[in-house]
Amino acid sequence: MAVTIRDVARASGVHISTVSRTFSAPHLVNPNTRTRVLACAEQLGYRPNRAARALITGRTYNIGLIVADIANPFFPPLIKAAESQARKHDHHIFVADTNEDAAVEEEVVRALAKQVDGVLLVSPRMSNALIEQLSREVPLVVVNRQIAGIPAVVMDVARGARIAIEHLTALGHRRVALVSGPRGSWTSREIRRSATATAKTAGAELTIIGPNPPTEVGGLTIAEDVLRAGATAVLAYNDLMAIGLIEGLLAAGARVPEDVSVVGIDDIMLSRLTRPKLTTVATPTAAAGRAAVDMLLAHGDDRRTTAQIHLQTELVIRDSTGRA
């Protein structure tokens, strides 16, 4: 016979409501009592009924996590870290992929709104106005996007772009190409803004190529554009594009880094496996996943918060960059 909440209450010498609060609102229970109840529950093998707890608390203990492209190696470390952090707080993560489609993104948020306690929007493609509207329907935390009044976890790609361009100009490169990401990407705009300002300060010419799909194929197909631009160095929107670009440059007879230096952004695992190994800007994706979960749980239904966390990026110099 399954162990019930009554069995736990009897074994720990407390009322049923105290057992219920221990699992639904532990901060309201005396620490000694909470410890005793949890120990008895563990000994008896009791597991609270999540559906019943949801009826009592009005919470689902579920979190929606929406990503632009689950096939992109940038996202899995973030998803894995978010899931682990959520489990520590007795929550579960529902993951959804939007295939870089803003309309699908909106559809998924609305579909999840009644099934979760909040949604993590990672690298969203929707407009700011639409995200603000959706935030009034369900608590949101946005990752890699800054919107006034919306809590956010931001990886500092502007700093990453700056130190990448500074690295290239320090190597003597004066004709640099920026391979931008998809249209509607806040991250791509931040990279462009920072790279443009840094190149100007260094007296380098910056050629913008894009927008482009943020994939290996997206990088491969613009290799000829990079060569026509006469660039001796390239900063790509992400590592996938940088890896595809290197493939395209080598196929066209150009050497990396002897003829063209290439820098990516993200520091995905593949960046360490390519030949040459990719110089890249490391982004703290796992830390962002954990921080986003903590922020959502900390603010709960308080949708008026303007909390923002900025996580630092770092340049990782490998073999794909060299002197001009």
C-alpha cells in the first residue's frame, strides 16, 4: 500500500497540514520540525502528489524554457544547467524549440503559460513590444536580451566583440569583416555596435556581411563574400558560423590563419576539435541557465522587477588567428 501524508504525520507527530506545508512552503515550518518530517518521509518512502500540491498552492512547479534552435550546440549546456538548478528547487523544466521563428516563439509561450509557473526565453526573436505583452500573461526571464522592465540574464557579448576586435587589430589586421547573425537578434546588434566602435577606435576598416542564418552552412556560404571584401580577419556571430566559414575559406584555397584569421563567439565544444582550433569568445552559458532559474524563482509573480544580471565573456586564443 502506498504511503500517505497521514502516515508521515503520524510518524513525525505533527498535523497533516504541517506535513503539507513542509513540502509546499518549507520556509513556513520550524526548521527542527521540517527536518523531522522530511526524515520520516524519506524513511517511509513518501513522495508528495505534485498534482494535489498544485491544487493547494496554485503552482505547477514547472518552468518553460524556450530556445531558438535546440540543434545549436550553444543551447544544450544552458538547458542542462537550468534543469539541474530547477531540480534543486523541486521544479521541472519543459523545453521547447522555435527554429528561429518569432511566430512559433509567441505560440509556444502562450501554450505553456497555463502549464508552468514561468518561462525562460533564451535568445528570443520576438519584438520587445510582444515580449512585454507576454510578460503580463506569464512571468518571464529573458536570456541574452535587454528590455526595460523585464528581468534578464545577459552574457556580455559587447565586451566579447570588443576584445575580439582588439585582438585582431593588435595582430596588425586593418581590414576586418563582421559576419552578423540572424535578423531580429539582439545579440547580433550588440556585437555589431561594439565591433564597429572598436574598429573605428583602432583605425581599422570593418565590413558587415549579413544578416545570415546562425549555422555552419550560414558561415560556409559567405566565404566568397569575405574573400571579395579583402578582409584579412573575421569575427563571426557564433562558433558554428566561424567553423563553416573556415571550411569555406579552405575550400576556396585560402589558409587559416595565414591568409585570413577567424574568431568565433560561444566557445562550444566543437571549437576545440576543429583544425585549426578556433579562437573564440567564451560565453558563460551554464552560469546563465542557473542564474535564469534562480531569478525566475526568486521573483515569482512579481512581474514588475527590473532585475538584470550581466555575466562576463572572455577571449580564448587558439590557432585560427595570427599576424596579418
